[in-house]
Amino acid sequence: MNQRTPPDTISEALAVAERAARDRIAQAVSDSFRDFQSSVRQLAPAENARTSAKLNEQFTRMRAAENDRGWCDALLDAVSLFSRRSAFFAIRKDQLWFQGSRGITGENNPPPVDIADAPAFANAVSRRGIIRAGRTAQDLSTPIAAVTGERDEASVDLLPIALPDRVAGVLYTEGAANLAALALIANFAACSLECRLLLEQGAAGRRFRVRTSTGPASPRDAAARRFARVAVAGIVLHEFDAVRRGRIESSIYTNCAASIDTARGKYRENYAGLPDYLHQEIVRTLAGNQPELLGTNYPHARS
């Protein structure tokens, strides 16, 4: 593999993350990826190729996960490539809920822990950034430290899985071999989770946990925006290769015409008279705010 450029598989996964996330998440992914590029070049070609293939496999599993268990397993398997021990804690009603681990052995899993009793986790959530802490009950809480093993001289890194309006959980890692890679994984995990939740919302017709609008809007406008995000998320998730080729060749519409036309037909049928939120989402997410990548045959937005 050419060491002068990052592995294509990592770049492709990064592209999905950047397009699927809101701007602040995408920027964090880009920053992490630049740091990751410099370190991945230091790997021997064979190790570079193996690591890239394994990481891409876990990214694919996260994108395709149909439930929390499958998504969490893929996340932890990706993290284990770059850390000695790891665990994931979901956040529910201001509590940390243990979901799984790699390399941490023990007879019992920790019970739910109030975030207020785990200062380092609370810091990661409030700052929405990576926090390094001691492996102590004072930083992690007594129940979590009892499972991880308390050591005053040891440190851990905590990485939040940050959605646009909340932190869905926190990654616990020890012995990070590449913190930039872990940051990339955490941000990609957030993006893949957001896409899956959007699709679940569209399928079940229930209220989505991530807000789709930051300002006042009529219920019909809100529904139209939600439809647009769900439809485009589905294209990104299920037609990744076609979208990727389209971005490279400036032919996204040609590659995904059937799905785009189907979504547009439903949008016109159900949301006639409203602004073309579907077009806006196609440009923002599929084309990364570069409408020329849609191709010259892409139908213009309706007036």
C-alpha cells in the first residue's frame, strides 16, 4: 500500500461520517482524521493494510447494525484495534449504563451509575470532548472502578459519543495506542448511530430523539424536514458505494437516480407547496454542500 496517502477504506468511511453528521461533528472527524493520517503513515505497509481492512470491517458493521447490541459490538471491536481495554457506557436519564467491554474481565458488570457520581464521565459529557482521568473511584465512581480495577498510577481516556443535541454514551479506553484513531472511531460511531435512529424513526413513525429543527416551524414543515433526513440517511446507509463513486465522478444522481426519484415522488405527493427540504438535504448530505457533484442531469429544485 502506498504510504504517502491514507488507506482508501478509511477515507471512504470518513466521507460517510462527514456527510451524515451535522457540521460540528463533521469538523471533529476531519480534525481527528488529519492527526490519524500522520500516524498511520508510520505503520509498515503490511500492518497498515491489515489495520485498514479491520477498521473498515467494523465501520461497515456499525453502518449496517440493526440494533444497539450489534452497533456496540462493532464499536468495541474497532476500539480494540487501538487500545488495550475498553468499555462502552450508554447514557439514560443521567445515568451510565454498562453495555459491553473488551479486555475487562470480572464476575459482575457495574450497575447503573449516576453521572454526578462519576466526575470524569460527567466532564467528558459536558465538554463533549476527550478527557484523560485517573483509574480511581474518585474519578470513575466506586462501582466502575471496582470492575476496571483501581490503580492510582494508571490513566484512562474517555471519549463521548456526541449526537447533535445530546451525548448518547461514553467510551472508556485504557492504553490508547492511537488517540486520533479512537477519536475518529467515536465520531464515526456517532454519525452511524444518528443515521440508524433516523431510519428507525421513519419506520416506526415515532418521535425521534434528535431534534430535526432548531427553530419554530409548523408541524407540516417539521414532518417534511424529517422525511427528507430519513430518506437521504437511507441512501447514504444502503447505497454507500454508489454515493462514493458519484462524489468522485460528479455523478451522484446518475448512480442513485432510482432512490432519489422515489423519495422526490413521495415528497411531492405529501408535501406539495412547502420548500424543497429534500433537495436541501440531498445537496447538504449526499453532495457535501457541493451541488456540482450531483451531476448535470440532476433535476433542479422546484420553485
